[in-house]
Amino acid sequence: MSPAAARETASDPDARELLTRTALGVFRLNGHFITVSERIAADGGLTAASWQVLGAVAREARTVSDLARSMGLARQSVQRTADLLVRRGFAAYRPNPAHRRAKLLVAADDGRAALRLLDPGHTALAAELADALGPAGFAETVRVLERLGAVMTELTEAEQA
């Protein structure tokens, strides 16, 4: 989109209203997810933030910076969460063959065990959402949110360039 077209669209009252409604909806949705995630995470002795970080490194070892970037969070907040997980024995830092100073965060056995304790709550919420939205509606919700996330990533990266 050209800069002129972008300015014209930005001044469109309908586009501005849609942005406002989208942002408010996402903020409200985030609040709901934090609330339910805190409740589910407590089953494994975790917080929503520690579940998010530990769940990511349970799939593959990653640096704190990489985690923060992929989650859209401040590196410092992810670092604090990672350090707490390491102190509790749920995760560990390992050498990174690709970078001398940026260590890899990996899930420890106790962390994987804690994540397994969250499975019943995670499964129950997934089933409730699938029932309420229907399979096609649930899949469409994921598609739209992933697309919105990708576009927002593109826009913020373009601003930083």
C-alpha cells in the first residue's frame, strides 16, 4: 500500500473504528487468557508466564532473546521468568554452539513433569472452546489471529528498520 493510500485508509472512520474494536477485543481476550492460564498453570506449580516460556523450550532449546522476539515480549521479562525456572529446577541453561554468550534455555525433567500436570486443564479448555466455536469456527479463529499477528509483526519490524 502506498503512503498516500495508507494515510487515506488511516483517516477512514470505519478503519479507525475497526482498529479500536480489534485492539479492545484483543486486550480483553488477553485478560481472559491470562486468567484461565493462571488457573491451569497452578496445577503444575507454574504461572501463566512460566508456562509460556517453559512450554516453548520444551519443544526446542532457544535463547531468551529468541523467545522474547517470538512472543512479542520484552527480553528482560522473559529473562526474569527463565531465571526463575532455572532456580526452581524446571529449566537449565546450556552452551549455545551458535553463540558464545547467548546460552540456550532447555526444559529440565521437573519442568516437563510440571507441564504434563497441565494437560487435563489444557485439554478441557480446548474442548470447551471447540464446542462453543465449532471445529470450523475454531480453525478460522486461529487463522485470523495468526494472520493479524503476522501483519502486526511486519508493521512493527518496518517501523524499527
